[in-house]
Amino acid sequence: MDWSLSRRYLLAGSAAAALVRPVFAAGAKPDLSEAGAKPVPLETVRLTPSLYLDAVTSNCAYLHRLEPDRLLHNFRKQAGLVPKGEVYGGWESDTIAGHTLGHYLSALSLMHAQTGDEECKRRVEYIVDDLAACQAAHGDGYVAGFTRRSGDAIEDGKRIFPEIVAGDIRVMPFDLNGCWVPLYNFHKTFAGLFDAERHCGNARAREVALGLAVYIDGVFAQLSDEQVQHILDCEHGGLNESFAELYDRTGNIRWMALAARLYHRKVLNPLAEGRDELADLHANTQIPKVIGVARLYDVGGQPEHQKAARFFWQAVTRDHSYVIGGHGDREYFQPPRTISKYVTEQTCESCNSYNMLKLTRQLYRWAPDAALFDYYERAHINHILAQHDPSTGMFTYMMPLMEGAKREFSTAFDDFWCCMGTGMESHSKHGDSVYWERGDTLFVNLFVPSQLAWRGGAFELSTSYPLSEDVTFTVRRPARFALALRLPGWCAAPRLSLNGKPSKIERRDGYAMVRRRWRAGDTIALTLPMTLRTEPTPDDPRMVAYLKGPVVQSKVGGNLVPFFRQYGEPAKVYFKTYSQEERAASNAEALRLSDLDSHSTDIAELGDDADEKAHALASKTSYAVVYRGRKGRDARSGGFFELDMKPGRGNLALNAIYSGDDKRRLFHILVEGERIATQALEAESRGGFIERNYPIPPSLVNGKSRLRIRVEPEPGHSAGPIFGLRLLSDAPPPSM
Ligand SMILES: [Zn+2]
């Protein structure tokens, strides 16, 4: 971000200027040296005993348990080299294979920077060398581990690129020409290689990244802008960020031009214009491309890019986030300011908060406002710490906030979801946002126990925060600097003392500023009184959560305890006061359901293994789901499910329950092989369930003792999920 880069931009730009002028003509590269701040290098921060160090130590042990050769399996296989280890299970055995390796490279590099662990660095070198060997075997810069499905066969994912160049482009939200998010996968590899270079000084990592960049640029260079935009409709991580970063590192304008081309207009233009159109978008598909646009602003200076990033951050943190700082239900954004309706067991994917913290860092670099770290701290303590159980080293995908729901943790070798990858990174770098600098000012933004070496001085932060109110900053070896301690927004009356004597707080931009001629042993003590308080959801003042200081509380048994530490307990986070009308409505609904039961000739609990067996369920490309405490079953494009149900006397109707939030679903319902209904779902009743009745022609029943019910999606669509099926009869229920 320094001036020399700006100059490099001008010098290198002449040849390719025509490519980029329309995009960057209006902007001037921002000068961050005045207003902005930067994090002190992770290498200079060492954690001291605390729950943060526990997380790092546990995660380091897991990184050591993983075998690089197994994560490299598909990279070698696709390159025509003999794999040196068995492929891992879970997503690593699916067409997204290889995505973990990039995360693993990042995690090893960060862990080396955070702890000095030499084994992590050795593994980085081994992996980069092996990637270079795979790349050499391909011979054209390509290196990847993903595959694609072709009928029942699995083949090299590389095959999709000649098809794409030839104009055969098949895009679904998570699928490009039969391959599960290949561009997202590239982004992970780039990020891993960049971290290897930054934190382990691995020069070869940049060479591998450049080779891959040349290959990818070669593909995009042959596509029209419309084709590029079409491809960007498939989740692509922060591939735009990769090329902005590569430009920042190399000064080669070619990468800047490519980063600018990968600007997903459909999503980013509304953000730049200040419109929240996030509802029903897959949340974690969007955050990385916004981080990419923020990086594009860093290197290009286009004000719209900064505006899009800032607007997105504000919309998500203010209108879409739960009290723990996470967002999203079933991985998607809901309409703004509706979260009280979405307190379910499928809330808060972990990757999203990992990425929001990255975006927050980006915003803070532009303008160091303490309020940004109020959010950062909220999500860091209450979501990131919560997603990793230091006693096992395992990670969660979702962070369920619904009463009674428990966290589900990964297994060590057979899951490899996205959230395991980002989790490995998150818990390798708890020291990375504690200290920031601008000129001679040292900002302390997080109260994480640690030692710091900076500007020739040595410092120590000691505290049991967030489980205690006291934070002590000690100067071990003095240096010339001003100290800026963050005063959390939630704290009404912070107190400061200097060498044991109470001191008046000089406030600036949310910080307590201390400037003096430092001496060894100088001690600044900050006390942040924590009282229990409530915080309502943005849309319902009667639904509240409890916090003590920055820590969200949950109710376990009769006590309020910190939510983040409830790894194995079902926890209650939100508390709602119901009105008399709501109680009456709930009683009426219970009566209606009881009446429905008495008219049912059969009830099938879809998604329940035993009940499905009892109904002779058969299915293909169909999954059991749980949502809002109800079990259900869907069928994806090309699949179906069918089951037997018992008819009774009288006229019959099939009664099905759907989520009122599901949309873009289209499917058919068949009885005894005859289509009796076609159902579309378009989010007709947000935040609850809906029921539909389908009359069954008597000719199909005709004295049968079993009816075969089948649900199958229209090609290209999904069916359901259906959260319970009944056969209803209009005959009077048998008398007791
Ligand atoms: Zn994830």
C-alpha cells in the first residue's frame, strides 16, 4: 500500500492501460499512510497462557495429525503422478476435492507465524514443492485437485476448461460444468500460496501462484464479458481478491485487469449503490467477493469499490446478524431485520464469521475506528471460539441458536467441510488483530494475553478477559510510542490507572490514549466493568439475549453461563416474552393439530429413519433434513422419494408440510403412478411452515390397502423438503 506501488502501477500500466482505463480512470490510489492503520506482523506477537492459546495449541496438534500426502492425493492424481497417500473422506472424496489443501497451507503458515512451530514450516515447504511438481507435470501452469462427475464416472476437473473456452458453459449456483465450485477451490489454493510466501518466506509459492494465474487468465482471456459474468453466478470464493493480491505483490497490471474483470456485477452493483438486496443469496458466496472488491480498492482506488465493501459490512452487521456476530440461516441471508423469525438449529455458518472478520480488518485498515472492533470482538469471542472445541480440536459447521439444539462437531478425517478449512485458519491466528499501528501509535484492539516486540520495545498484555474485567499492559523494554487502548462500546464507565494510580482517560475515536516518556516496568491497567444486560433482536424488542461485557450468555440448567464454552450442551440464547394473543394462537394450533390427528389414516415422519423404513421408503438423490426442530426430506434434480401410506374410508387427501421460506422449488406428487399435483414453492410465508392438501381421486384408492406416494422434482429443480405427510379422510373418526 505504499507509494512505490502507486508508481509501479503507473510504470507498468502503459502496455495494458487500454484494458483498465475505463474501470480505474476515476480513481486515485488511496494513500493509507495518513489515515490508515496496519496490523503488526503476526510473527511479533506471542500468546501467553489463556483460552486463546489453548485453541491454538489444540489446533496445532490437529494440523500435525493431518498428512500432507493425503491432502495432495488428488493434485497428484490429476497431474498423472502417483499419489503418495490415500484420499481423505468427506468433501475431499467429492468433486470439491483439494479445497482443504489451500486452507491447510494457510493454517500451517499462520501457525508458524503465530508460534514459531518449525514442523508447520517444514510441511509448507513440502507441500509447495509437491504442488510445483504437479504443476510441472501439467506443463501449462494448471494445478488443482478437484474433479467432476460425468455420469457415474469421476474425471479430472481440468476437462471443464476447454469446454468453457469453446462456449459450453453450464452454470448452477454451486456447480460449473459438473464440477463443485472449481473457482472457489482455486481461490483457496492462491490464498494458501500467498500465506506461504508471506509467513514462511517461501518464494516458490509465488512461482506456483503465478503459473496458475497464467493458466486461469488464459481461459478468461478467451471469454466475453457476458460469459465471465455468467460464470461468476457460480460460487467463486474471492478469486477477484487473488488477482488483486497478485497485482499488489508483483506490480504486473495484467493481474489488476483480471481482478477487475472478475467483478460480479449482479451482486456488487447494488451494494455500491447502497441497496440491500441480499435476501435469499447464499451468504458465504458473497463475503469473499466483497473482500476482493475491498482489495481492489486498495490497489486501484475506485471509490465505488470501497463504498460497496462498507455498505455490505454495515448491512450485514446491523440488519442480518445474530447476537453472537454470525449471520445466515441454512447458509442464506434472510430479508433484513427479520432475524427473530430465524432462530433455528441451522444458524450462523462458521465460514461467514471467519470472512466477516477479514472484511472488518480491511475496513479498519482504511480508518481505525474502535467501533469496528466492537463487532470483531463480538464475533471472535462468541462465534469463532465457540466453533472449536479445544478438548478435541474439532470444528462446527453451523452454530445453532435455537433452544435445545446442540452443536455438531466434525470428525478428524472424514468431513473436511468448508468450515473445517476456515476453522484451521481461525485457530492458528488468535494474535493477528490484537495490535495495530499507525505512525508511532500502537493500538490494542483485542484483549488477548500476549507478548509483543515492536519498534525496539517489548510489551506484555495480561488478563483473563473476557472472563474478567481487568486488562494490564506492561512496558518491559521502552520505546517511543503513543498507546491507544480500545474502550469497548458496551462499557459505560471504564477506568484507567498508571503505575497503580488512577488516571483520567483521554478519549479519541473510541480509544484511551496514553502518551508519555515510557520507562521499563510502566504498567497501564484498564478496568472494564461488566454488568449483565439485555440486547433485543433488531426486529422484535420482546426477543432478547443476555450479555455480560462482550460475552453472550446462554441458559444451561438454571444458570446463565458464557455461550461460547457450551460445546456439548444444548443452549438457550434468545428469550421471548409472548403476548396474550400469541399464547391463544398457540393453543388454537395445538387443538387444530389434535383434530387433524383424529382425521388421519396414516402419518409419515419423513427424515426419521425408523418411520421411513416402516413406510417402505425408497429414494434417489434425496436427503433427510432437520429444520426448526422438524424432520423432513427433499429430493434434488434427477432424484425422487416414494413411500407407502395406508388409506382409510371416505374421501382422501394428502396433507404435506413445507417451510414457508423455501423458494425456487418445483415438483410433482404422484399417487399409484398418477400425477395428482404439481407444487411450486416461492417463500410464501416467511419464518414458519405452510400446509397444502391434495385431494386423491377415489379411482386411485379403489379398495387398496397401501397407496404408493411419490415426490419427484421437475428437472433442474428441487422438491420440498416435506416436513411430514398425512393421509386425511373426511369420514368421521372412529368413535372411542
Ligand atoms: Zn463453511
